[in-house]
Amino acid sequence: MTVTELVRKYAVSVYSAYILLVIIGLILPMVITDDFFNRIIILTFFYIMFSTSWNLLAYSGQASLGHAAFLGIGAFASTILIINGVTPVVSVLMGALAASLVGLFLGVICVRLKEWFLGLVTFGFAIIMAAVVNESSVFIEAINGLLVAVGVSGNLDPHMLGGSLGIYSPNIVSRDQYYYLFFFAMVGTILASHLVIRSKIGFAFAAIRENQAEAGMMGVDITRYKLIAFMISTFMAGFAGALFAPYNYFINPEIFSIHNSFMPIIMTISGGIGTIGGPIIGALVINLIWEQMGMMGMSIDRLLILGLILVLEILFLPKGLMPLMKKLINKVSGITSRDTPL
């Protein structure tokens, strides 16, 4: 059987795409054994999870410019629970739940706002969260398993240490096992996003995104489904943050940064907003470019280059890289674009 016949036979099944993803993920550590490149791969898994969470919110017609707020809430909540003796699995889930509950609270307040007005509110919320943690009267630092409270009014100025004090998060698994932890968490996040988008809830999200007024006339409960989208999206973002904190050893207010809020936006737009595979392709391409520029010694320059890439993509590839991949698959397999998975 030729390659073309194989693609034509199996590409139409979205589940075959997941099986292929799992096979590649399981084999990859056997091929790439260098710790540095292993970290880049894990960061890619992390960004795929984070971008998928943002994409799901955008799929419902809502925009967030401060998604790092929920990432940070999940990271801080889970880390504090872990260092206080709570089981890591429970801590991670509680951290994600904390982010989801905050997302619900913010959603209730802002549910009637449209598109980028909501985006500006979430952007401001991320700044507020960073300021609250950064300028709080008490910082928590975990040293040798002990919690030490350091007051701002005390002799120790946290800015003398190169930034705000944060929390040292203990490992929840061995360093070698983090690859598989992130990999299966990523697969689960993608699968959950797929199931939501292909469900009745996902159809309601799409109806709201395309025309909110008509969706309401058709009986779609706009407020209810917008809040559902907010809760699921922020839960996923908090889950990504809860896993990232112990892997990164240390968590501080920088997790609420503008950089972390805009990376999932750039990655999702680059891959294809509103598609299941968009955040995957976008995170893979953008993170590899970002890390490569870092290896070349770039700092501010790579921000400018990333901005230029985004502008060019918006001008020449407004739907992202996914349409190009679909065309390539169609050309090889001869199947129609509507049958192409993801």
C-alpha cells in the first residue's frame, strides 16, 4: 500500500491523529536524550495546554488579554498546598479549580461585555494580580521545607534579590517523569477541548461566536454558555500553571507577566484560532523559534521578531497555519477539506 493510500485511508479519522500523537510522544524521549532539548519539548507541551485553554475561550466569541492571571492563580494555589503537605494530585486539581472559580467570578461580572472590552478587563485583572502578589505585605519563601514570612517593612527588601520573593515548589515526580506527566496532561487537555467543541456545548459556543443575537433567538442561553466557556478555559489554564510551578522549581509574580498573557494569543493565531490543531501547531512553531532565538543570544530582539512574525501572519495567513496543513493533506490524500481531522 502506497503512502497516499495510507493517508487516504486513515487521515479522515481524528482518533488516528491522537494515536499518532501518542506514539510520537512516547518515542521522542528515546530519540532526544539531551536535558536541554527535553526541557524545550516540555515547555512546548506546556504552551500547547495553555494555548488550548485560550483558544477554547476564543471559540465561544470571548477574548482574554490577561490569561496569565489564571495561569498564576493555579500555580500559586497548588504550590502553597503542596508545601503544606497536601497530596500533589489534589493540590494540582485544587489549583486548577481555584483558577476556574476566579474565572467564574470574573465572568459573572463581565459576561455582558463583548469581545475586546472583556479582553481589556482580563488584561487589567492580570496586572492587578501581579501587583497584589508583588506588593503584598507578606511574602512567602519556602526554605528547607519551612515557610518564612518576610514583611516588606522589614530589613529585607525583596527587590534586592532581583525581583519579588516567591515560592520554591518541591518536585511532585522525578525530573525524568516530568516529560510523561506533561505529555499526557497535554493529550488530555487537547482531547477535552475536542470533546467540548464537538459537543452540544461547543455548538452553542460557535453559535454565540458567529452571531450572539441570532443564537439568543434560537434559544441558546448566552450567559450560561459564556460562563461555562470561562470556567473550562480558566480551569485548563490553572491546570497548566499548577503543573508548571513544581517543574520550574520556583514561582513568583512574573508568571502574571504580559509575556505569559500574549504568548497563547500569538501561538493560537499563528496556528489557527478556533481550530483544535491550531494551538498545537502554533505552540510548536512559535516556541521553537523563540527558543532558537534565545540560543542565539537574542533578548529584546526576539520580541521584535516575534511581533513582526505575528504582523506578517495576520496580513498573509489570517487563518493561521492550519489551512496550509489541510491543503497539504488534501493534496497527498485526495480527501475533501471537511473530512480532514482537526
